Amino acid sequence: MEKALDPGGSGLFDSEYRILRPNGEVRWIASNGRAFFQNLSGVPTAIRFLGTLLDRTEQKLAHRALLESEKLAMTGRLAVSIAHEIKNPLDSISNLLYIVRDERSAEKRREYLSLAESELLRLNEISSNTLRFYREPVDSNSFDVADLIESVLVLFRGRIAPQKIRVQTELQPGIAVEAPEGELRQVIVNLVGNAIDAMSKGGRLIIRSRELRQEKGHRCVRLTVADTGTGMPPEVVARVFEAFYTTKKNTGTGIGLWISQEIIKKSGSKIRVKSTLGRGTVFSLYLRGTAAPTEEITG
């Protein structure tokens, strides 16, 4: 308010805050207005202030409900992917142990038991990556992009193989970004899941990472998730980030990409989409990299 009443400023006031009512209820208030000045004895002085107060509590609660709804939907999608992933190694272990029981050759038994052990390691990898989804802090931290992508792809192997999808990764080693890791993983899971949905008859899933340039002392990292699926017409692309807009009919909530955009915007990053009907879709994330040295980054 002091800045708005300062003659040297713009005179504009815009703030959002909470109030505590006598009964203990918390309400969200959005306040904005403008000060009007007049020269009094040669000194610009605020003589009038006009503005509005809006109670945005219900909007805040609705937004929170949407976030919780998407978290539940995400949990369901993860559960299906994890179930697929766990079933395959469990079947393999069961078959290998059955064979070992009647195998007379000691060398063959060792070979089969080694294969069973590798399947157990795969189960451990799946469970470890799954737990990471629920243990990540919401604060930004520095982490390797390639590790994040690999942890996501592990969860989708059970869907990728049956749909005859070929995964192509071009991840530069040692590229780190600063963002809430758990939330960014949620975005990648959503993009990869949508790409797989678009390739029911097979295709290529392409994930690339690349350093672009320095930006205010930090590296900019572009992460792209592309598919060769059905693609989208221009009118769908124009609305793809709208809440509740979906083309999946009974299987889509219409808030996955909207939530993803909100997460990316909150972390100070950007998300872009390009799509051609019948050829595929490319989502590009422009993420904040870790602190860079002073030399210019090219290429």
C-alpha cells in the first residue's frame, strides 16, 4: 500500500492475502486498486484510492480439489503400470524355479538361478523407483535429467512392449536441472503416458535432452517428449492445456496437461507443444539448469 501511495510509483496496488475471522475461519482475499494524485502546493499527493476486495476462498478450494483429483488419477495410472511391470518378472521367476526343480545339470541350474536373481533385481528397481514418487520434497533441488527419465521409463515397460513401441532416448550425460523433482517426474509421467496412448498401433517414443544457452547465470535445458502417434489438429492443440478439455472421452480427466503446465510455470520454466495430425506430437520443456560458468554455451 505504501508503494501505491508513493508519488514516484505507478499508483497501482495488487495483493493476495489471508484473513482470520473471529470464529477461526481462514479466507483468501484478492485486493487491487489505484491511487489518484493531485498537486497540492506543488507536491504530488494521493487524494483518492479506488479498489476492490474479492473473496477467492471458494476458487482456492476448487483449485486444491482439482490438484487432489489429479493426484488420485496419477496414482491410478502408476498402479496399472507398476502392476504390469511386477507381473512380468514374477512370472519369469516362477517359471525359472519350476525348471530348476527338475534340472539335473548343475551348470544349467546356476544359469537359471542367475536369471531369477536378475529378475529379483528388476523387482527391486521397480519398487525403488515407485517409492521415489512419494518421497520427493516439494522444494527445488538439483538432479540429473537422464536419471529422472530412466526412472519414469521403468514404470511404463509393461505398456511399451505389448504396443510395439520403440523407445529412443538421446540424453546428454551430466545435465542437471533445478526443480521440484517429484513434481517434474509427475509431468514426465503424464507426457509419456499420453504419448503411449497416442500410439496404440505402435510407433516411436523419442525423449531428448539438450543444453541450449546461458540465461541469467543458469543453463537452460530443453527436454522433449515426442511420439509418432495420431497427432492433433490445430483446434485441439490450441486448447490442449485447458482444464477439463480432453479428447479421450471416457478415459481422460482433462486436467493432466493443465496440471503439468501449472507445475512447469510455478518452477519458472516453460512448456510448448507442436503436433501434426497423423504424424505425431512433440512436447518441449524449457527447464532451469544448474549454475553455469561464465563462458557462453553454444549449440
